[in-house]
Amino acid sequence: MASKKNAPYWFQGQGIWSDLPEDYWNNWGWQLRNRITTLQQLESHMTLTEQERKGCQFANQKLALAITPYFFNLIDREDEDCPIRKQVIPRGDEMTVAPWESVDPLGEDSHLVVPGLVHRYPDRVLFLVTDRCAAYCRYCTRSRMVSNSQGYDFHPKIEEAFDYLESNKNIRDVLISGGDPLLLSDNKIDRLLGRLQQIEHIQFIRIGSRIPVFLPQRITPALCQILIKHEPVWMSIHVNHPRECTWELKEACGRLARAGVPLGNQSVLLKGVNDDIETMKDLVHRLLQMRVRPYYLYQLDSITGSSHFKVDIEKGIEIIRGLQGHTSGYAVPQYVIDAPKGGGKIPINPNYVERVSKDEIVLKNFEGKLFRYATETSPDCQQPDSFPAELFA
Ligand SMILES: *Cc1c(COP(=O)(O)O)cnc(C)c1O
């Protein structure tokens, strides 16, 4: 049903690798081994702009270049402004550092309690289990460590992290991220989830991963069995543009959903990628059709060399205004800024409250019409002398 409704995006297929046996293509090991990681490989498939060529030469000192064949196929190679291309092909702009930018804008390193464990909110932690991803997003918030291009040498202390989690009884929620945790072997994922579930006070485990988008082949039946075994596990994926909503991604989400994994999506608001209402509306509608609930829309973190992606806050608010009330409530993500220095995620929603007084609140709806709602809670009601007799009949 959905495949017909949403042509032309759904079916991706093997594209420039169409001669490859299907078994290879569908094998996630093959996809990883055949990633595009050098300027030469990129140029053998497409013509780069001068900006991109410069970016590729510089990339390996900042954040590695890596694109899975599957995701590379989503690029429109004729279009210099392709929204997929911008997300994964480096540009010389990455060398430009704005004064407000830094390598660790969220102050994660100062909230590390154990290497790999970020404890910023009282009841939940961020558990970084690897520094590798299937492909690298050029606006990565953890580019200081991810791919190890800057020599961060990330070594999570998994056992120490378990000790910390065991002894901190107020932690009820563990968010496993990285890097991309689904790059770990099935065995490692199995043991990790198993260990976390043995800890009595941990109620909620979730995985943050872009693997379904970069490498849907990784969502194998065997992996799904592990997720079933440790249910409930929630997952946040990361889709930015409707063109990423392929048949392959939809199938991967279906496998996860059938394994009992509730799915959310986190998008980053990116200039020239998804910074208009039409694109975002198309995206959130496709997400719902893939059983994915839009969770967060992030304002770009102030990461070194990312200013070419930055979108005005006003624009972000306008996008949310264009969704709220105009489409299913389930389709509307929460627009947030992850506050610098570890302030946490703070919503920046459009304002629907015109004014509040002691007796009423004046609200503006999605059409711009005003509505009053009485806010009184202890009215001076008239008590009838006796209730109508029929009430007691
Ligand atoms: C995002 C984040 C969380 C989870 O936040 P939610 O709003 O609950 O999704 C937890 N810890 C850290 C350090 C985070 O960055």
C-alpha cells in the first residue's frame, strides 16, 4: 500500500552496484567492507565540486569520510545541492570555525563519570559504547571522538560503567549510543543488554542508532531475536530527509517493530537538507508510515566547522508551527536545543498562549484564531435546592 502511495522514494535497489549478486548486497559485512572512504573512490563514481574536493582532503584530520554503498546510492550525483550528498560528503566549509563553536559544545567530557558514561540528568545516562559508525554525518555532534580522526582514542570502560550503574540506584534509564552501538557484534549486543537488564533499578533501555538508515542490512533476523530476548528495548533512529525513507529502511523498521521495538526518530535541522515545511511534513508522514514516531528535531549543536549547516531558530519554529495542528499529533517532533555545557535538551516551541490571567487563558490555534478558556477552579456555583427527582429514579 505505502509503496504505491509514495513513489518515487520507496524502492532503492542496488543502483550503480546492480551487477553485484544480491547476496553480497544484502550482507552488512559486504556493505561495510565496500564503504567509500577516499577522495579517489568518490571521484570514480561522481564529479565533486571544488568545495567537496577540499573537504575530502581535510576530512581525515577531522572526521573520517565513510559512506556505505547503500547510502551512496541515495545521492543524486547530478545535483550539487542534493540533501543526501550534503550530509555525508565533506566540504571545505568544515574548516571554517565560528567564534561560538567548540569541539565539545554539550560539555559531555566534563560529565563523564567513567570513560564512555555521560551522567547529566539525575535519572538517566548516556552510554557511549563505540566510536565507530557505518557512515559519518558531516555535522556529527561527537566528531571530536567519533572515527578517531582527531586522535581522541576512545576506550569505553564497560566493566567500570556497569559498576557505576549498579551502585547508582537513581539511574532508571540507559541510552546506549556512540558511535553506533549496532556496529557491535550480535554477541556483544546480547551481553550488553543482558548485563543492563540484570541491574534491578534500570527500567528502561534504549539504543540510539543511524544503522537502519545507513545500513538497513544490519537489521538481521538474528539481531531482532536478541532484541526480542531482552524486550523491552526502545530505539531512536536518525532520518533527516524523506529520500532516506526507502523500501529497505521501511522493511528494517518493520523487522524492528515486529521484534517489539518502539521506534522514534531524531532529526537535525540542517540548512539545504530539511529546513522547509514541505520537506519536513513529507518526512514525518513517511516516518509514521514506517511506524516511527518523530521524537526530537534538534537545533544544530555548536560543533566546530558546522556553521554552513546552521538554520535560524525562527525558521525552526515556523516549521513546527507548520506541523502542529496541520497534521497528526503523532507526526510532530519536539524542537529542542541541547543547551551548551550540559544544560540538557530544552524545548523551543512556537508560542500558542496569547495571555494568561487569573480567570482565563487566551490561546491561538493552528489557524491563528483566538480562543478563551476559563481558568477558574473554584467557581461560585449555584446549588439547586433539590436535585431533579428523575436523577434518583
Ligand atoms: C539526550 C540525552 C539523554 C536522554 O534525554 P531524553 O530527553 O530523555 O531523550 C540522556 N543523557 C544525555 C547526556 C543526553 O544527551
